[in-house]
Amino acid sequence: MAKLKNARETTKNPLDKFSQKRGRGRPPKVVASWIAGRSANFRGILRRVWTDLWPLLSRANTEHNVVEAIQTAMPGENEFTPLASLMLRVLKGSDLPKTPRGRVNFLADSVAGLGFVSPRRSRDICAEQRLMAKRAHHIIRYEFYVECSCGYTGHSRDHACPKCSASIPLESDLFG
């Protein structure tokens, strides 16, 4: 914002409008896209080692047992070791899924918040981010301008001539 005579006065049209706007309510503690990205990374790691890790994690009762399980299943792994207490809290919760894939996804989403937010909020953030990605803008239909052998000249409809329904051979034209 531009500074004027008085420190409290500001211009009505600042140059940087983006940083001026903040939504209502409390500022977020974490960046949601970072949690979703971390969750996707954790899912990939856990899927690779889950068959070795789950039997050890299912028997873990203390934070030390969780650390041992991680070190046994993933030697040299430093990413999950600091999250041992959080992982134990998630594993001892009553809402842990029954299927291996569900457990991997649940655990990855729950610990992706790194304890800055609760495991439940971390799962909610991951679900919201996946939904936003699914609803992101994408091309629904694209058309071509065609000159057909039937005499029609104009825009195609669903990759075909709207008059005689002759289809457009995409593969031979583009990759031939």
C-alpha cells in the first residue's frame, strides 16, 4: 500500500490488490495444497512398503514401536520417523479402515498435516483439494471447421459433419 502523511491513511486504489484481499475469518495455519501434495507423496511411499509395514504397525503400542516398525520396513527412512506419535494416534483411532488400500490412504491423509492441524482436519483438507482438482476447468468438447464431401462447410459437431455424420479421421491426419 502507498504510504501517505498519516500512517493509517492508504490509497483507495493500491497497486497490489491481491495481497490486500484476505477472506473473512481466521487466517489458515497451513497451505492446503501443500498438505494434499504431501499426502500424495506419503500414499506412494506407503503403498510400496505396506505389506512389510502393516504387520509391524498393527502390533505397535508405543511411539518407540512405531519408530522401530518404520526403520524395519523402510531402512534409512527419515520422513515418517518424526511423525511416529501422530501415526500411533491415528492407528489407535476407532475409525481406521479395514482394507489395506483404505488404511494406506487414511494414514497418508491423516499425517500429511504434520501435526499442525488435527488428523481429521488433514483428511478433510486432502478431500477438499482432490475435489477441487476434479472440478478444475477442462475442455468438455472441441470442434473443427470442416469442408465435407457432402458440400457442408462450417463447424463440425462432435468430430463429425453435422449434415451427413461423416467422422473426422483424427489419427491419420495428426499422426500419419
